[in-house]
Amino acid sequence: MLKILFIGDIVGKPGREILTERLARLRTELKADVVIANGENVAAGNGITATLAKTLLGSGIDAITLGDHVWDQRGWDDEIDDFPTVCRPANLPESCPGADHVILDIKGFKLAVFTVLGRTFMGMKAECPFLCAEAMFKKLEGKADGVFVEVHAEATSEKIALGWHLDGRAIAVLGTHTHVPTADASVLPKGTAFMCDVGMTGPYASVLGREVAPVISRFLDGMPKRFEVAEGDVRISGALVDYDEVAKRATEVRLITVRRGGGR
Amino acid sequence: MLKILFIGDIVGKPGREILTERLARLRTELKADVVIANGENVAAGNGITATLAKTLLGSGIDAITLGDHVWDQRGWDDEIDDFPTVCRPANLPESCPGADHVILDIKGFKLAVFTVLGRTFMGMKAECPFLCAEAMFKKLEGKADGVFVEVHAEATSEKIALGWHLDGRAIAVLGTHTHVPTADASVLPKGTAFMCDVGMTGPYASVLGREVAPVISRFLDGMPKRFEVAEGDVRISGALVDYDEVAKRATEVRLITVRRGGGR
Amino acid sequence: MLKILFIGDIVGKPGREILTERLARLRTELKADVVIANGENVAAGNGITATLAKTLLGSGIDAITLGDHVWDQRGWDDEIDDFPTVCRPANLPESCPGADHVILDIKGFKLAVFTVLGRTFMGMKAECPFLCAEAMFKKLEGKADGVFVEVHAEATSEKIALGWHLDGRAIAVLGTHTHVPTADASVLPKGTAFMCDVGMTGPYASVLGREVAPVISRFLDGMPKRFEVAEGDVRISGALVDYDEVAKRATEVRLITVRRGGGR
Amino acid sequence: MLKILFIGDIVGKPGREILTERLARLRTELKADVVIANGENVAAGNGITATLAKTLLGSGIDAITLGDHVWDQRGWDDEIDDFPTVCRPANLPESCPGADHVILDIKGFKLAVFTVLGRTFMGMKAECPFLCAEAMFKKLEGKADGVFVEVHAEATSEKIALGWHLDGRAIAVLGTHTHVPTADASVLPKGTAFMCDVGMTGPYASVLGREVAPVISRFLDGMPKRFEVAEGDVRISGALVDYDEVAKRATEVRLITVRRGGGR
Ligand SMILES: [Fe+2]
Ligand SMILES: [Fe+2]
Ligand SMILES: [Fe+2]
Ligand SMILES: [Fe+2]
Ligand SMILES: [Fe+2]
Ligand SMILES: [Fe+2]
Ligand SMILES: [Fe+2]
Ligand SMILES: [Fe+2]
């Protein structure tokens, strides 16, 4: 049995801190063989830097994925290629720097990881996530023993359709980007673990990790505001997938929530 | 204590049937004092008709709300005003037919119910849900003992911000429209029950209630397809809010899931 | 000198009729060597059929291009491959029926024609028009003496950027889709003719070819309306490009407007 | 006869400079009685400042309107109320600073000016422009002898529908925002001058006023770029409306283009 812990969008300092404090213990508690995390909001809510990527990889995360905020931090496009266990969304233009997937060796099991961006309601333009996923599976044939897919998207329809489309081919299709965990964890009929969104890792007394007051104010008058990362009710949010390498199917997937200063 | 059961978007015949079969029993099991349901997808997935509204109201639902699919069925705009316990979204233009709220009398407690549409990523244009909610609260002053708010929206940011904005004023701010239940049920600090989405009532072996194959096919080639309502894994999805009329705050909110042929 | 007449989105019966009445004469007046027309709104405003495609090709149009309305008429996906001088947008998924370009032989000059859809503010999802155009130019190398590009898009930024990007490579980059002709016809520095939009061919006493009253009504109350094709002030709208095959550059481009019952 | 010159979105330094150089002469040449200009891109392409507003008002512009970039410059929200001849879009939330209209006295004729933002494909959320325009006309009754309306919007459908809706009530409904002038200037049947877009005042060897290369690069790889204001082919673009105060209708509207170092 392979146990994969996938952690949703890490937001700012609170998100980084709770991982430093709790990830090692959580890994042990869950008997997780591998930890993958989305780091697109690590740097004060926007993007990632080389320094922060190193911190995360040093705190027990094995691979970092990224979403539409991938290029928010200046200079990261020059640094991303230094990180063999960090990948940018696979359906960005080929000319973009960064790997389109990561392969991790877990006790001899070669686990491929890639992210596709959705196209519905997304500001960043990307190639078709369905066709990109097809191409990635073809590319990974013979190189990986199993493939973990993250779908970083807004629309539930696009995420769910991709889950069904890859059912039986992917170990898991897990969603991110909305920063809100969904209550729909399930193993699809052909054995792929699915969840619309695993939520964010950061302050939940917030709007998607940002202070509440300026966001409300912005909705009310439409005027620009500074959206600082919030501080209250910090949680790790993610999903744990149990994968049976012999049967070649996921047997379970469930939402994992850890509250700062509290338990699961 | 007032127990309010709110049922998410009822999709097609499977959605109607599971309610006919199970709602009466569920109501008893949950000791629900009142049942509110979103009916925007009742008619083969699109809109509602007078006949179907009557069926729902006869099967144990006390009030029906509607979303962006409100006008999908021809003729409903002429019929909606015959239904005193049905309301259309409050932030549509004033000239639209239909009530912008419903007031229910529950053992002497006057419960007002209204829906606002989000504006982010929504095809239907609507006035500002934040300002509309303000105006509705003003309008309902002295007429209701408590206000239940549905936010029918795509973006998690808009839903969460509205929840915080109405915290302490609304009994609950519960989301619909994405057709996927979220795992974030909570009572906000000032006593308002909140949840990003209560999910849909209909077939879950589907994409938002529709058959899987044509939706995937559409994502792959972009060509028009018929999207029939699916049939498998039918569930009731909703939320139960416990409201303390004396303390004037919600004390609990939790996701309710009932599987056809199964329990909760 | 090669004179290319490009006619913008033909809308419904009025659009077809003015072409039957006036195109032959216009062709002579302008000494046009070839006529290309966008036919995405030929069938009552939505899409095209085999019968209508034949009518257009019989009335003096040499090649028909299509936009986001390409699949609006049922059955057309089975018929499009029967038409060697009709092409669908090139940046649709490869699995779509229809050719992604047309090659016309004009007195020995091989003119390639293709359309790309924009991605900004467009409902139909398409692959990157910039990368698609690159790929098309590569594919057409050695097969065509010159390439005519239509950009069927909403956003002026995307159209203008594509014009500059293909400057010196395309004979012309001419826009369609907004149904409003722009006053920006120009030959870019390296010799490509450019115009943001050549306008529609159909009734101008209208909103984009549709009757005015229901469109206004829809904007006011958001309720569904039937949008019939309008009838008043019918015009041909297009652009005439003069291309110097020896210098390999366009020397002029100008808006062509013909009013029904009137002159230019 | 009242001659109104309306100047489209002034972009950065090149836009300001050509006005300083040429506006006085242009005013004389056209015998314009009044000059209105959209100033939303005056400050390096984004927004406006008090200093720049003063410069414009000192260079022969009588009233400044604004669009979705209204709040781009920090501090302007505190300054806008100092300018009685500057207005922000009328369909922003009431709580926003700034006037929702300007009234100019032209030889005894009281000309009201207001802008509405479109809602289709616009990032900034606004109330319904159709209902807002209705409300503004009501509000201005008895206060103005004529009303000039700017529609700052992306979609041609929304602009054209608003033109028809206000036909006979407004002196003119002229569009801005796309930065590309349209070739559709016309007086509608009941006497309102209409044009989808009057274009921008700034460098046309550009993409909407910005340097070409970084915009193309951004479309190709989706990565952030600095978009500096361009420099080549600077033009004034606008429209001249002839209004007959006795007949109470516009008699003509035409596009005005002035090239730097050149004539009209
Ligand atoms: Fe994120
Ligand atoms: Fe994201
Ligand atoms: Fe729904
Ligand atoms: Fe909905
Ligand atoms: Fe069209
Ligand atoms: Fe189109
Ligand atoms: Fe502008
Ligand atoms: Fe604008």
C-alpha cells in the first residue's frame, strides 16, 4: 500500500509555519510514504521563491506543484529549473521554464506527478487540460509506475469531468485553486481517487487566506485594497490517498484537516 | 431551537424522486422545523414549472428558491407569481416577476428567506449581492424574526466574503450553484451559520447531475452535445442549521447526505 | 497585383440576399481576383448548412471561413468535409471535422486561407491562436505562395497583437466576430494588411444583426427572448486588400461598404 | 448648432503631448464649442492624478470622464472630489467618491455628461448600465438642456443596444474602452449620434497604446511582462457631434483623427 499525502495551496507565512510545526508529526501519524504540496501562494499569498521552495522541501515535502500564480514572484522563472522536484502546470506553453512533471522514487515505486490548469473561469490561458493529460500519460508510459494528477481549476464541472476521464488511469485526480475543501472524496469506479478540492493550508478566518475586511470592502465599492494574508484559524488541509500497487487502484481517499494548536 | 433543513439544487427526475421517497422520513429523523430547497434544476436539469413546483411543495418542502436557471422554462415567468412560497434571486432587476423573498411562519417564528446571485464568473447579470443583501435586511426589518440567506454563486471568494459580511445578521448564509458540497460548515464568530456549497440533490455518478460521457466529449472537442440528466448514485445533499432563537445565533450547521436506497 | 475581397460575417437571409444581388457587380467594380467570406451566421444567424454553403459558393464566393458559431447547425459536422473550399477555425481540437485551411489557385498564385479564434472573452475554448498560427505557417511552407489570416476574436488587444506578430509573414490579418467595422485599416511596417474588424454583412438597423427590441429587453430584465434576424439597412461589409506578389507585400487595405439599394 | 468634440482614452505622455500641441488648433479648425475627453489612461497608461487632470483641463479640455481604470492611481480617490468637471462612471457603487456626472454651461446651453461602464467582459463590476442611464436621465430632468452619454464597454452588443435604447433622449451615445475607432458613426432614427468606439488618443504603433513586443511575448508564453507606453504613430482620436438645439437632434457625427506632425 502506498500512502500519498497531498497538501492544498500553502498560503503565506501562516501556511509555512504550520507545516514546519506539524508536518513531520502528521506524516508519521498518517504513515504517509510521500508528501506533495501546491506552493503557488507561499510567498505572501502570491507565487513562490527559491528560498521558500527550499524551506518547504526541507520541511518534509517531497514535491511542489504550482498553479496560475506560478510566475507571480519576479526571478522565479530563472530559478525553477534548479528544482528537480518542483513542477509548473503541464498545460502552459512549452516555451515556459520549469518541468511539466516530477518523478519521485518511493521505495522503488516511481510516482509521476503533474498539474493541469482548468480553462473555465481562469485568467491564465492554458492549453486543453484533457488533451494535455492524454499527452502526459503517453509521455510517462514506461517511465512511471503510477501517475498522480492535480487539477488546478475553478469550475467543478471541469474538475469532475477530468476525474471521470482519467478514471482507471490515474492514481488520483485531486483539485486545488478554490481554497475550499469539498466533501466529495471518493474512489471512482475504475479505481481513481477523486476530490474537487483539497482546500488551502493557511488561515481560515479569512477570505481564501486574505484578511476579511479589505475583501468585503472591495466587493462593496470596487476600489483597490491591499489584501494582506490573514492570521486566524490556521489549518493544514489536504487529502490522503491509499493506493494498492498490486491491484493498481486507489482504495481510499479522505480529507485531512489539522488545526494549529489542535489535532485532526 | 429552530432546525432548518436547506436542500441544494434539485436536479431532474432523480432529484425529485429521492425527495418523494425520503424527505418525509428525513424531516422526522432530523426533527427539522422547516425545509427550504433550491429548485432551479428541477425540470430536466433546467429551470422549473408550475407543475413541478406544486409537486415539490406537496412533498414536504416549505419554500423554493431559484438561481441563474430561474427563467429556463418557458411560461414560468407568468406562473411564478402564483406561488407565495417561491422566490427568485433578489438581485435580479426589479421589473422581473416573482417575489424577492419568502416569509414562512414556523410555530410563530417568522423566517425570511432570500437568495442572491454572485457576480463573479456568472453568465446571468445581477446587481451587487452585497448591496442587495443590505437592502433586503432593511426591507425585512420588523417583518421577520430571522433571515436565511442563500448565495447562489460560483466563486468561493464571493460566497465567503458575503458570509463574513452578514455574520451576526443572518441566521445562515449557505451556498449553492457549484453542485458540489464543501467541507467547511462552520458557525462564524457572531453566530451566522456558513457553508460554501451544500451540494446538489440528484445523481452523483455524473458531472453536476449530467451524464458523464457527453460532457467529457464536449470538453475534448468543443462540439455541442445533449447533456441528459444522469441516473446513478442519487443523493439528497443539504445542510441542517440549528438556530437558537433566544441567543439569536446559530449553534451548529452540518452537511446532510442521504443516498438512495441507503442511509445518511 | 492580387486583389482580395474579404467579406465579414454574413448574417441570415438579408446577408445572403444582398450578396446574391450585388456581389457579382461588386467583384467587377473592385476588380477582385478572389472573394473570401465568413459564413458563421448564415443560417438564421447561427451557423451554416450544406445547402447554404452551396448557395454562397454559387454566388461568387471562393472560400468560406467560420468562427465560434461553426457547429451551431446540427448535421454540419457531417457535411463540412464535403466542402474543399470551406474551413473551420484552425485552433479547434484536431479531432474536429473540417479542414483547418483552404488553398485557392488564383491565376497560378496559391493563396492559403485560415482562421484562428481568439481566446480572450470567447465562450468557445481554443488552443493558443499565436502558436497555432506559427504551426500553420510551418505546415503551409512550400504549399502556398501567400497566406491570408482571419482572426475571429472579441478583444482588440489579441487581434492587434496577432497582426504585429504575423507582420511580414501574412498577406493580411483581418478581424471578424464583433460585427462592427473598425476605422483602423492599415498596412503594417513589414507589409501585412491589418484591420481589427471588417464588420458584418447583414442588417445594420439591429444589434449585431438581431432585432433591436428583444436585445434591449434582455439587457433590461435578463430574461430569455427570441432574437430574430433584423431587416433594415442591409449592407455588405468587408475589406479589399491589394497585394503585390513581386514585392511580396500588401500595398493597401480599405473598408468596403455596400448598402442595399445604394452604392458604395 | 452645438459642436461637441469627444476625445477617446488619452494614453500616457504621448497622448498628453499631442493634445498640448494640437488641441487648441483642432478646436478652432472644428469650431468645437466644447471638448470632453476620457482620461482613464493618462498616467503612464493607468488612471489619472490631480496634477495630470489639471494639465488636461488647462490644455483645452472642458470635462474629463473616466472608465474602469478610474482608481488605478493611489490617492486619486481623495482628489477626485476637488474637480467639478471630472466624473467617474455613473454605475459604480454610490459610496464611491467622485461625481457621477458633470454639467457644462456652453453659451447658456446646459450640457450634462455621464459615463456608464458595460458589464459584458469587464473586470470591474458595475450596476446595470441601462437602468443606471434611466436613473441618470430622471435625475437630470430640468437640470440640463441635453445629455451626452459615454459607454465605456468591451462588447459591441452592449454599446449598440444602449445607443438604440437612448435614441431620441441623448444627444450622443459614444463608446470608448477598446482603444480602436469604429467605422460606424451614424445618427440613429430619433436623432441620437452613435459610434461604437471613438478610439484612443496616443501611440498607434502599439497594442492599445502599449509597446508591441512585450504584449506579443505575453500572449505567447503567458508570463508577466512590463507593458510600457509606446511612442510611435501618435494620434488624437475622437468624434465630432453636430447637435441642433432647436430640432433637438444630432445632425451629424464623424470620426476625427489627427496624426502627430500631420493633418487630419
Ligand atoms: Fe491558490
Ligand atoms: Fe490558483
Ligand atoms: Fe444548479
Ligand atoms: Fe446555478
Ligand atoms: Fe459572427
Ligand atoms: Fe463569432
Ligand atoms: Fe482605456
Ligand atoms: Fe477602459
